[in-house]
Amino acid sequence: MKQSTRGALIVFEGGDGAGKSTQVSALVQALRAGGHTVTCTREPGGTPLAESVRALVLDPAHAPVAPATEALLFASARADHVARLIRPAVERGEIVVCDRFVDSSVAYQGAGRGLGLARVADLNQWALQGLVPDLTVLLDVDQTTAQARRRRRGSASDRMEAEDLAFHATVNAAFRELAAAAPQRYLVLDAAESAERIARAVAARVAPLLPTPTGGTP
């Protein structure tokens, strides 16, 4: 276990229907039971300003949104999220668990919207101000599984979920490309596995990154 006053940033990525929310909840509960102080957040969102941007950019009523506009709005929300919530929490020694982060912008706007992975990554470096996740968990989901899960949830809740299968396949391919380029920072898991098996794999990978617990039951 890491002996440090600095916390850690753990990020979950994957296409719509990958099961990120389930795994975020499982990890947060396990960490808190182990005595860690945890901040659970999401992107876009996490702060009042960023949540306002989320509501604006994902609202189907605003479709179509130009790809560059979409990328800039997400980056602006991320800049506020990092400055106001994520960085201060990590510096206090907390574990931050985030549902989506910068890789979602690179995959969705860079690949899905055709802006280019490098261009969107460069844009977001300004927003991140040097912050890099300690671990990115990529839940790799095939489109048959993802589509079935989205259908079980009912009608698409935002513009991204409403995109066609080709768009989602492009996004998933971009996630895999990002993970392959930095394997030391990623844990890639098959989203079709059971939630319990995925949670165990995540917990095992996260354990060496954790600071000394500050409370709760070790």
C-alpha cells in the first residue's frame, strides 16, 4: 500500500452500456469500507458549473451541435471540475473515483466526431494542467452487449446514447487505441464478464495505488 499524503485519481471509461456506473459504485463502497476518504464524481459534471454544461451539451433539444463546439464545452467543464474538485481532493489525500474523464473526449469527439485524437487530447491538456489519472479502467464492451443494455434502460437519455452503432463502434476502437498506447496506466476488462468478477479485478489493481486509510474499518 502506498505510503503518501497524496491521494489517487481512478477513472472508469468505456462506451455507453459498458457498466461503468455499476463498477464505480462497487469500488467506492469497497474503498469507504476500507477506511478511505473517497470523492465520487462524473464527467461531464462534478461541479455546479460543469453540471450546467453537461445539461446544455447533452440535451437532445440542442442537436445538432458542431463537433468543435461539443469538444470545447466538454473541455471547459473539465477545467472547472479539475480545478475546483478533483485536484484539491487528491492533494488532500482522498481517492477520487470518476465516471469518465479525458479519454471520453478523445474517443467521442476525437474519433466519433472526426476531430482527431491528437487535436482533442492537446485541447484537454490545458484543462488538465498536468493532471493524469493514476489508473484508467476501460470496460471494453462489444456493440451487441452495449445495444442490449441501452435498450433495457429504455430510450436514449442524451445525444451521445442516441448515436448509431457505427459511431459507438468507432468510439470503442478509439478507447482500445488509447489503452494500447499506455498499458501501464490502463486496466482493460471485458465488460461482458460478471459484475462481481470485474469488481474483484479492479480492486486488485487499485490496491497498490492507495494511500494509508484515514478512517473506517481497514
